[in-house]
Amino acid sequence: MQVSVETTSKLGRRLTVVVPAEQFEQEFAHRLQRLSKQVKMPGFRPGKVPAKVVEARYSGQLLEETAGDLIERTLREAIGTHDLRPAGGTRVQHKPIARGQGLEYTAEFEIYPEITRLDLAGVDLERPVPEITDADVERTLETVRKQRVTWKPVERAAALEDRLMVDFIVRVDGKELEGGKAENQPIMLGSGSSFREIEEGVVGSVQGETRRVTVNFPADARNPALAGKAAEFEVHVKEVAEPVLPAVDDELAKALGIADGGIDKLRAEVRSSLEREAAERARTVLRRNVLKSLRDLNQFEVPTGLVEGEVERMRRIRQAAAGAAAAADDSDNAFYRERARVRVALGLILAEVVRSRGIKADAGRVRARVEQMARDYEAPEKFIEWYYADPERLGEVESTVLEDTVVEQLMNTAQVRDRPVSFEDLLKMDVSIE
Amino acid sequence: MSEQKKVVDEKLFHVIVAPHVSEKSARLADKHQQIVLQVRRDATKPAIKQAVEQLFNVQVESVTVTNVKGKRKQTGRMAGRRQDWKKAYVRLKPGQDINFLGQQA
């Protein structure tokens, strides 16, 4: 067996392998003999078909099989002796095969890039240290209050922020539209959720008033009966109500499920939940900084085969998420490709780190993680059991834990600088690795 | 003359029905350069010789023929008989060969 290696690009390698004629012939004859012992043909007793007849009938198929088998065996050997590690698929092309000739083929593949920097020594890492201020707590409380708004009917004219209860009838060209009648529809003034003309048209109306508003529908409106038409809405205002935000007091705390302790307890709870969220977020940011600097330290060409595979995977996930509606679409290929490249590169680096440091997913941490995930479910024990039943499912958790461990260890090799940030700034921080 | 020759030619195409492939025919082909054919029942030795020579572009040494009786077949009470047929052993001159088997995979 003769093997020559060519370097086609930085990572691309082309192997040219020549298998001598004797080896091929020997293999072929062996297969022919075995086949003629099994083959059944009319006019011959089973297994008594002469090799010549069998060859005439099956030689094409046999040649392919022999070549395929020899390629598989010799290629593995060739890759082994030249100490190559192929990444992704191998493209094999062989010259025309015939009996009595040697087998010559080329195999093209990419090899894994060499990864040299496996620590972050001397790297300045930034760790955001979030501070939760009273203002952050108040802002959250404000959001909560808005969610628990109540409506109080008033006798005055409707203003922005008010809610109207209306009945309306739609007419196009003076005729009532089919299905164009509704009762007790809420309209939030200034929310933009109804037609702009209507929202503007009913400002200043009082309870019991009826107004006519003309709405011009665009030519591409969804309802063909309305497209491009001017429809007249006859709006009868049944009720005008103003929003009432609940007061920040012990009542609010009670309504939110805090039995005693009152408003101070609520504030404390909000603060601690914000702190938890901020800590989680800070960890994500830090993790991203670790991975990013790791990638910056290891600039290498990524095997395109692996990138293509990743692009394909991402697209499938995206399609599954978007449902059948999102058909195959090549337009955002470049977008995927760049992200896939970073992902693959990081995957390779992390795998190398794991290998060189012999890091393993700690069983205790895996357990803790699953338990944490289980907490949100009704029957945590069942959930944990279910998770541990499937090695594949558990494997996902293990790889997450493994990644966390790697990031932690890497972080310890770097210079970590704490930087205090406000909660709002923290939320604005970039967490995407790509 | 040419008119008559053409008619003969067309008939020749119909003389040979099929090659007969069996263990015996494979052995004969190997040992004695003989091919075995199923031919029309009314074919004569000279006609077979001519047909083989023209169709396969070979030279024929000799032809022997045999009439094969059709097998008797019976399903239930219904008795029947398969068609009789004629088998021809055609010996080629030394150095000649016909490959019936073809290179199909």
C-alpha cells in the first residue's frame, strides 16, 4: 500500500492511496468464491454455479464491494500511520476499477486544528458585580402595580390612558358589514392596540355618547371586504373608566401572596429576587467574557465540514421552533455560518481543555443541577427520576455542568477584575458569544 | 436472387430461441467449446449452423440436435403437457467463443 499526503489548504489534506493489484485480486477472488457457494441460479444446483458464470453476472457489484471494503480498511490504516485526525466527513474518489488492476483512490478531508492556548494566563477578565439599588426595587414594584391595575368608571370625558367599553357597528358605503358588529369591546386609549382613527376619535367622549369615526383601510388589509375602503365605525361609548394603580402598602403585599410582614417584606423579596436574577446574569456575562477571550487567544481556521454540520443543525432547530411555516431559506446562511464558526471553534477548544486537564462532570453537581431544574415542577422526584432514566437526557446536563467546570477552571487562570455595575447596565450587557 | 437471400436471412433470426444455461452447458462450454441453444422445432442442422455463424460472427465446427419431450404436468385431475422443444449443441471451431452471459450486474 502506497500512501502520499498532500496539503490542499491550511486544514485540508488529500491522501492518495494505491492498493497493489495482487491485494485487490486476492480480495476479489475470495469474495467471488464465497458468493458462488451461496448464489442460486436457474439451471444450476444451489452452490454449484461455476465461478465464471457468477463473475459474469455479479462482477460489477463485486468490484464495488471489494473496492469499498478495501478503501475502508486501507484508509483507516493510512490515516493511522500518518497520524491524522479527520474532522467531519471524508470524500473518497476512486479511479475506475477492474480485475487485475491495482486500486487507486484519493480521500479528501479536513483535520482538527491544533489548539495551543488552553489557559487564560495573563488575560484581564471583567466580572460585573451588580448592585441592586432601591430604585431598581421601586421600578419592579411599579411594573407589578401596572399589572394589577383596576378600572374605576368615571363621569368625565375620556382622556388618554382611560379604558372605554364600547359597542360598535361598521358600515362600508352606507351598508352594514357582515360580522361588523360587536358589543362590550374594551378600547385602551393611547395603547395603539385598536385603530388609530378610533382611538383618536373617541377621546373626549362621555358615557352614553355615540360617535362616528371613519377608518381608511390600506389596500392590503387582511379582510378583502375592507381593503382600500373607507369604513365608518359607529361607536357607542358605554363606559369610561380610569386606571387605578394599587397603593404600595401591606394590602398589595398580601395580594401578592405575602401573608405577613407587609410591604417591607415585599420589598425585601423583590430585592432578593432581583439579586438572584442579577447574579445569574452576571455569571452569564462572565462566562461569555471567558469564552470570548479564549476564542480570541486561539485564532485558527475552523474545519468547514464541521461548520456546515453546525449550520445544518441550527437551521433544523430553528425550523422546528418556527414550525412548518418557515420553509428552507438560504438567505440567512451567512448569518448562521458566522455563528456556527464560533460555536464549532469554542466546542473544539473546550473539548481540548477538557481532554488536557482531564476534567469530568462531577456527579454531585449534576445531581444538584437536575434538582434545581426539578424545583419548578409539581413532582420533583418524578422529574429527577425521569431525567436519570435516559442517559442522553442526563448527558445534556452533564455537558452543561462540564462546561461550567471548564469555565470556572479557566477563570482561575486569568486575572479577574471586578467592576461594579448597575442592574440596568447589566441587563444591557452583551451576552452573545457570537 | 438477392430477394430470396433476404427472406432466408429473416428466417435465420427466428431459428435460435434462447441460450440454454445449465450446469451441463457450462461444463461443455468450458471443455469442448460447445454452446447449447434452444431452437425452433423445425430448424435443421444447416440452418442452425448458418444462423449461429451469422448472428454471433463465429465459425461452427458441427451441430448436433436433440428433441426434448415436454414435461407432463398435472394439477388435480387436469392433466397437461408442456410443449416439446429442440435443443442444439453447437461446436465452435477452435479459438472461437461466444459470451452469452454478458456483463450485467
